[in-house]
Amino acid sequence: MQKHFIGAASDLGVHVNGASLGPETLFDSLSFEDIKIFKMNRFFKKSTSQDDRHKNFKELYSYLYNLYANIINIPKNDLVLNIGGDHSVAIASALAANLKKGPLGLIWIDAHTDYHTLASTTSGNLHGLPCAVINGYGAHDLAFFHKAPFISEANTVIVGARSIDEGEYENLAHTKVKVIPMEEVFERGIEDVMKEAFAIASFNTEGVHLSYDLDFLDPSIAPGVSTPVKGGGTMAIYEKLLKIIKLYRNAIYSFDLVEFNPLNDIDNKTKELAERILLNF
Ligand SMILES: [Mn+2]
């Protein structure tokens, strides 16, 4: 089985710049053979208006469509490792994976739930929507290019959430998505939580799309992200999670590593953690 490293070099989904530099910075020091980087249109000027509730929508839509179309053409049984970029790029990777191999389950490791819709977002930053879009929840305008089924809410687990907006609570309350907040990760341990997550995501599915947002980790060990939230995964949790990913390797059909922002990194801390996650595959 061949591995394909995709550099989803876009930060169109977030008001902070820098996540678009993530893939190149990471691939710089690693010697992966099959790498393809998708850059943003360098002539496009990102929207910064506070009043813009759907920032960079058209540009992001075209970006995702192109990424999706490319991932679909990767042979079905090869492993796609999609490196962001902000988390909106997971819309392309997860839905392409579900089209090729579905029905898949979804495990979303993240400080945020990313469960806004175009109607509920208050910031207008579209990296706050991808988990909902992948479930086909609400108006999934960001994924009109995707005609095949979405990933079932009942097979979706969000792990590590500790920053959930009011609108997201309301959206999630209408779904069967299992949310395991960071507090619960500390209480039960990451092994127990991930065991449950894989059980839910694997139930009657053909595999799991695992989406790892680096802001799941505490900013003290991983400062190089765009939207850090205190109270996240410790170094011990990070190490355990590496082993868990290895243990469940066969259940993982495709993988995202997102939100690495080199401009916010300190002493390459985040870069080194991200590199080790990729080398783990
Ligand atoms: Mn996220």
C-alpha cells in the first residue's frame, strides 16, 4: 500500500495567516517520496471584514473542490495523509475518502467542535464548520461538489473539545454525534476514550477518517496553531495518542493533520510534534 502526502496549504478558513505555510515547513525536513502540495491562489486577498459572515467562501469552495477532485483520483487502497492548512481542508479529504471507501466513521480530535453552519457562525471563519459539513448537517454549501453520502453523525466522535460556541451546542443537540470533552479525556484517560471512539466510528463502517487538529494539544507544548485553547493535551497524552494511532493503524482509512501554523510556533516545538505524528505512519 502506497502513502500519499497531500499538502493542503490553505488558511482561507481562518482570519489568522500562516497555516498555509504548514505543509512546506513540515515537508522541508522530511524525506517523503510522494508529496503533492496544493497552494492557495497567491493573488487572492483574504477577507478581514468583521461583518463578513462567510469569509472567503467562493475562494475556499474552489480550493476544496480541486483538492477533493485530486484525492478522489488517488487509488482506493492507498493511504492519504492530508496535511493542512486550517481544518476546513478536511471537508475535501473526508468526503473524498467517504466517496471512495464509504461508509466511513469520523474521529475528530480537536479543541473545538467545528460544528457551525453558515447560519450559526458568528466569526465568519469557515474552519469552524468542517465537522458539520462532513456530516451533511445544515446547509452544506461548502460541499455542493460532493454528491455521494456524507459521513453519518452516529459514527462521528469529537475528542478533546473545550471551546464550544452556543450555536454549536444547539447544532450538536440535533445530532447523534458523540462529543467527549477534554475534561472527560483527563478523567478517563486517552486510551479508554479512543477505544470508545474507534468502536463508535467503526460500527458498521468500512474504516475511519481520523482528523487530528494540533490545537487539541495544550498551547504550552504546541503553540504553533492559529486558535490555541488552554487546558489541552499534555505531553503524556500526546505520546499515548501516538501509540494508539499505531495500534489502530489498520482501522484508519485516511488521515488529516491540520492547523499547524509555523508563524506562531516557538522553538519548533509544534513542528517536531507534527513530524513525529507523520513518521508514525
Ligand atoms: Mn479544528
